[in-house]
Amino acid sequence: GNSVTQMEGPVTLSEEAFLTINCTYTATGYPSLFWYVQYPGEGLQLLLKATKADDKGSNKGFEATYRKETTSFHLEKGSVQVSDSAVYFCALRSGYGQNFVFGPGTRLSVLP
Amino acid sequence: DTAVSQTPKYLVTQMGNDKSIKCEQNLGHDTMYWYKQDSKKFLKIMFSYNNKELIINETVPNRFSPKSPDKAHLNLHINSLELGDSAVYFCASSQAGEGGNEKLFFGSGTQLSVL
């Protein structure tokens, strides 16, 4: 079945540090890939997405590139801010009518 | 206007009670979901409805019963609450589209505490 694996957290960084959160997936066919972010006390929000191989999703300084050869969708940001502290979820959807499959989430804490 | 709204935000109740969580979306989406998030933030699909019809029903105890009176509403009723039901429950919606690239819109969650 389809699955998503993320690096375990928590990840603690200083402000302006470089961020990478690894995500790899197992899926049949050609899934769409997503990163969702959950701020404290809130629901998940879509951060970025990519729908086919080599696509790069980007938003709010975050980027992730759909790598089919390595089945990965790593999240990166060049300079994190305290306001980026949240839980980040990698997810996939394998096609129309299929369920969204989420990774276990990675908690990021950014210290001033 | 809130796109996906669920009530109540907090629910504290005794073991054995029956409770309901309501969800409404004003996005005109065809599909609605219930997810359960445990204390470690792991998110698990429970149910999915498309145009009022059940399309995903994961391994969830029969004590959980979703009801969709129309495509804008998906309520969750829980009978005989147990300690292990304590979690945050999220409602979500999405619009069907080709390529499977439609995105989920989440409510702000209902934190259920069973004492």
C-alpha cells in the first residue's frame, strides 16, 4: 500500500538556520505530493504541492522537489524564522478518488 | 468566513457517554473527511464521504458513526466513549478533480478528552 516516511523530530534550529525535513514515499502509479503545516492549536494547512516528477513546489520561502528516482519530496528553507515553528506533514495522493496518506509529522522549533 | 468549521472546539466528557461533533464546509466541495490525530500528532483517516455517500471507512470501531445530511455537512457521533478515544478530531474537505492533485482544507479541530 501507499505510505509516507518522514524524519523523526523534534527538529530544533536557531533563527536564520537552513532547514531540511526529509520525506520519502511508497506508492503505485504517479502520486501527487504535498507538504502540510500545522501551527499550534490549528488545523493543517497546505504549504506546497507537486503533481509530477521534477516539479518544484514553493511557498513562503519553503521548497520541495518531486524526485521520482529517489521517491523523495524533501522540504527545505534557506533561513527559518521563529514563526515557522510548527509540525510539518508530508502527504501523497495516488489518484482521483484515492485517500490522502500522511506521514507521521515532524515538529520544528525555531529559537530566537 | 471560515471554510471548514467544526464544533465544539473542546469536548470533555465521562467514559460511557455519547457525544457528537459537527462539521460544515462552505466551499462547495464534494468530499468530506474525518481524521483522528493522536497525542504524538499522527494523523489517521477515519471516514470519507463523497456527495453524502460513504467511500472510505477505515478500521474504526462501530461506536463511531458518521452522518452526512447533505454534502456540506459531515457529523461524527461517538457512542460509549472510551479513554482511548481522547484525541483531536479534524474534519476536512476537498473538491474532486483530475490528476488527484486537489488539496485538503482542514477545520481547526475538536479536542476530545474522555475522563
